[in-house]
Amino acid sequence: MVTVSLQVLAGAAVAVVLVVFGSYRKGKADGIEQAQRAASHEAHEQATERAPPVDIGDSVSLAVKEFRAHHSGERAGVCKKQGFVIFVDGVPDGVDVGDVIDAEIVAFGPDRNSAEAQYVG
């Protein structure tokens, strides 16, 4: 009976440690997420205060950083030029993250802190 009680107590202690550790990790993750959001917001503010490094009609070569679903439902390549975000429509399925593509700038976002482009090759 004493052995069973010690095992139950040991199991409860492990459970408490796991809960505390899980809460610590969640808090740490929340802090990291908050820091990432703050950095993203700061980058957004800086982007709205400077002139874009591209103009409408420019042909640019860009490395694909990631892919996102466009508001049209199609896949859009997310690229950057001097930290300026450019969303590229019409990127073929064979293109992967890290590939360099050619695109033509077709529009700016509402605050001119991003641009939209069309894939050309």
C-alpha cells in the first residue's frame, strides 16, 4: 500500500512538473510570437515611410521566400527586394522556395508598402 501511494505521488509530481514546464514553454512561445509580431509591425511602419525600390512596369528578378494563398485563391510567390515585399501572381507549380524568378511590377498595396507583380519567367 505504501509502495502504491509513493508511485501515485511520484506520478502526480511528474504531472505537475509537466504542466509547469508546458506553461513555461507556452509563455516563452507567446513571448516569441509577440516579439515576431512587434518586429513585423515595425518593418511595416518602416516600409510605409520609405519610397518603394520598384516602380510599376519594372522587370525584376526575385528569389521566392515562401508561397501564400492569394485573395483570388491562387498561389502567390512572396518575394522581397531590399526588404520590400512583392507578391507575385501566376508562379507555376514547378517553382520552389529559393528559386529566382522574373516578374513585372503591376501595382502597389494600399500604403505602398508592398507591391503586386506578374510572373514572366
